[in-house]
Amino acid sequence: MKKRFHLFLAVIVCSLCSIVAKANPGDTTWVQANIAQMANTTNYDTTVFFPNSTKTYRKIYMIFTLGKYACPAGSQYCGSWDYIVNNYVMTKTGDTMEISRLITPYATTSSNFPLTWTHDYVYDVTDYAGLLKDSATIRIGYGGYSYGFTANVRFALIEGTPDRTVIGLQRLWHGIFNYGQPTDPIENHVATLSETAPANTAATEMKMRITGHGEDANDCNEFCPNTYDVIVNGSDIFTQNFWRDNCGQNPVAAQTGSWPYNRSGWCPGALVNTIDNPLGVTSGAYSVNVTFPSYTTAMSSSGNSNPSYDVEAMAVYYSGINKTLDASLEEVLAPNNQNEYTRYNNICSQPIVHVHNSGSTPITSIRFDYGVVGSYIGNYTWSGTLAPLQDTIIYLATPWQMQALSGLTSTPQQFIATITQVNGQADADASNNSITTTFVPAPLWGNQIVVKMKTSQTIDPNAVAQTWQIVDADGNVLAQRTNTTHQTMYIDTVTLGLNCYQFQMTAPDGYGLTEYWYEGLTSDAGSLTINKLGTALSLSVPNYKAGDFGSGFTQNFGGSPFKAGITNIETGKNITIDAYPNPTTGNVTVSLVGFQQVKGTLQLIDAIGRVALTQPCNDEVQTINVSRFANGVYTLVYIDNNANGKIQTRLLIAK
């Protein structure tokens, strides 16, 4: 570990509804498990009473909320290290199974990790349904040796039909095993096993969680890429790479340690992925094993030569696929305020959804109805090929409200997405078709901005410096700063129009604009500021994280506000329209500036282009009442009788 100096409570359901917003009202049971302050290396056990009935569950989610607490005076390393957290279920009949694992972040108290900080880690534990019933013990195995972290564990059991029925579970290998020790090779612990698939097994998968720890002279195992081979009935069926190469994209960014470093199966502050390895077994007896490349550890300068792997593997035996035609809306990645989705948000363009084929029929088209709640709901039909039990990420067409809301309000809004057709017909299971999320609209930067980027210092002559580009909603590159060199200031003026844009920052080495630190330098971090042209006021870039953003970040923003200005030829003045308060609940003051004579008509147009209100306008300042109209984003238009022209602005009604 390298470190720099650096229940059943309604409130629970409400706070997590956008995480597990995959069930119809009334068919989700919430179970409160562990609530603990994790102080030292020990187990934290809680007896939990799950439902004991004949009901089946479409999904079971475990939500582990990691938090912080004030350490006792004089505590060392308070919340400051990447500790292993293994989570187990232990039944009355003696079954013990690890069901999830996470690694705590480098989270010393700072502006990024105050004592109020929390992060939700959501695990799909549906395969363990047979163990999560009646009474069971949920164990948190905390591998830390200091104070600082809290744990709050809850389960959401969503009634319905699972993709496949689990007809058997068998724990295979579990434990922490040395790697590269000639006197105690890992093969002694991860040896060939003889197992038997239950009758009526249609598919067998090995679920593997593996993380590498310790550092010898070759940085193994924490910083040492590796693979394992899966051997079934004596045949090597495939090689599995378990290196995590995306730590710099961790949603828990700007940690107070070496969080962007890629690692062996894990990243600081992230959940540990479960690797699904199909075994090709459908019935009867079989043998299974995993093998690792040959390796002999080397003593480090600090005398460390004990690399190890924390291994948990189980065999899961499934029935056939239970449904014929079923698309499941698994997640709305954007727009979504949940902390796990910070890398995707906030947006003003294409919503992003994660879809799973829960049926046995290949999916070739999906229709989505979606939009901002209380406003116009549009639709989009995706076409492609999605095989049974496979997943895909889909970018929906941009709803205009997402763009129109940019900079208009910081009040949280709601977004809804619903699958309404699959392969041109009704979906077989509607219970997994709709998700509602909460989001804050993207900021409005304006149509002329100045981007000031100073690249960081480096001592590596082959290192590639940081770059940026701005793209529009269609992915067209409108401006960019590439072919940069280190420790250099770049100042660029960008002119944009009425649209939604995305600022994309890239750090090829994975260390944000703080590259100087990991090379042992003491100063000259890079920097980034974005200003409106002609002002010294820096615009808000929430995902920038003061330069400690890992391998990159994106920031969506609006260009011009949704209003058009025209020039009065006679006076040479700028003509503008403004409406306030905005958002509004009732009376709105409309202000017109720059006209020699105000004589025309005001119109209020709703999200789908219908004229909701028309009234004469003969004064520079006029009041209209909009209290009778539904919530949503409207266009307020002044049509001038003299010039036969018009000018418009946005108006948000939010009652």
C-alpha cells in the first residue's frame, strides 16, 4: 500500500429508491442488517431475520453504505488506508459463503471526505437467495488495523421470477494464500476438486472474487498483473485476466492516497468484482481447478516477500432460463445523482441506460419512453442484437428538456425511463421495465469561454501530457487542446452556440493533473480553470476534483441560455427578454429591454409546442400568472407587431 501525506423503515426505502428503483410499489422487502463502527481487524456479526416464505425473488440487492466517524484522540491512520472488507452469510445449518467484498478508500478527513461522507456499494446477491431466508448471520470481516469507518448493511428483496433458478451452491476455494513461495505453493491450497452437478442442471458457473496483496521486489501481488486458467475435467477451457486497469475511473475520486494506481483485482474505494466463469457442466460428476503462472517471490529492499491472494470461489448450478422474452432495465447511469454514477453526471444530453436480456429470446429492438417527470415524455427505439443473459449500455436520444434545464435551476429534478416494447411487442415481465432517478441539471457556462490548462511536471521523457476537447451532443469535436507538453500553460478561447456540450479531460498516465507526485517530485501540479470570456470568475467544474481526477473526467454543460437576442436596427441597442422569478410558482414578471416601442403579444409554449397562454403586451414590464399550468419547462415568447420578429426565453414552473 503506497500512501502520500498528504428494517423496514420508509426513510431507508426513500433514500435508496434510485439504487433499487426496479420494483413495483409494495413488492420489495427491506431487511436491515449490520450497523457497525469498524475499529480494528475483527468480525462484526449481526443475526438477521429474512422472510421465510414460498415467495421467489427476481432480484436481491445488498447495499453496503460505507461512512466515517470521529476517531478517538491520538488514533493513528484514521480512515486513511485501503482496507479489505469481506462480507459473509452464515446460516443455521453451517453454510458460510462470502457474498461480496469491497476495499475502503484513502479517506483522511478533508474537504472530499468529511465525517458526513458516505458511499453506497450495491451488490446483486440473487444467487444466494437460498441462504438469505429465515435467520442467518451476516458477517463483516474488517481487515483494517485502525479506526475511522462505519458500515450500514441492508438487503432489498424484490419479488418476482429470477432469470434462472439456482438449484445448488458449492463453495470451492476460500482463504488467503501465499503466491510464489516454493515451500508452500498456492497449488497446495487451490487444488483440484471433484464435484457433482445436481439433477436438472442446465448451466454451471464458477463465481470468483480474487484480490492480490503484498509487495515484493516485483511489486507482486498488489501491483502485479496476473491471470488464472480454469481447468475442467483435465482440460484448460480458458484463461482469465483479473487485473483492474480502470482504477483511474473510480467514482470515489480525489482520495488522499495512490488511488489511481491499477491493481491486482481491486481499486481503493471500489467494490471487488465477481468474475463469472462458465464451466460447461450440465450434469454428473466433474473435476475443477484453477492454476496460476509459475512464480518465485523476490525479497524487496524493505524485507517484504510475502505476496498473497485473497480467494473466494463457488460453483452455482442453474436451471434453464425462466422467461422467454424479457428486457430488464438494470440501471439509469445518467441522469442520476447517486454517488456511484458521478463519472457520467450531470448531463444535458443523452440519457444512458444499462439493459439486460433476462429471457431466452435474442432481443433486436427495445422501445423506451423517457423524459423529465412532469414534462413531455418522448420515446426512442434501439435496434441491435442482445443475446440471452447478456448486457448492453444504450445511449438514448437527447430529450430537449435536459438541454433546456441547463443552468436554469439547481433544484433536483426527476427522470423516468420505461421499456414499453421489446422486439415490437409487449415485454413479458413489466416489473423490471421502469426506473425513476433524481438528478441536478448540468451547469450553464455560456457561449464564449476561456480554458486555461497548465499541464503537470514530469521526469518521464516518454510521458504524454494532459489534453482536453469539447464535443457537442452528436459527438462532433468543436474545440480541443492536444499535442501538449508537460509543465506548460495553455489558454484557449472557445465560442459555442445554443446546444449541450461535453468537456472531456484526459490524463493518459492516469494521475490527473497531479502527475508530479507519483514521480517523487514536490511541486508543480497542473491546474485547470474555465472562465466566461471577459470575466475573472471561474465557472464551476464539479467533476474536476482539484486536478485529482485519475485518468480523466467529463463535464456536461449548456452553451448559450435558451433565449435569442436581436439587434434593434434603429437604436443599435441589444434587445433582450427576461422573466423572474425563474423557477416560478405563480406570478412572473416579464422585462423587455431595447425596444423603442413595446407593442406585441406574449405566448407561453409548453414542452410539446402547444400554446398554453396568449396575451397582449404593450409595456416594457408586464406580469403574467402561470399558476394554473402544470410543472415543466416552457418557452416564453414575445412577438413584436412592428418588426414582425420575436424573442424568447425559458421559464420553469415548479410548484
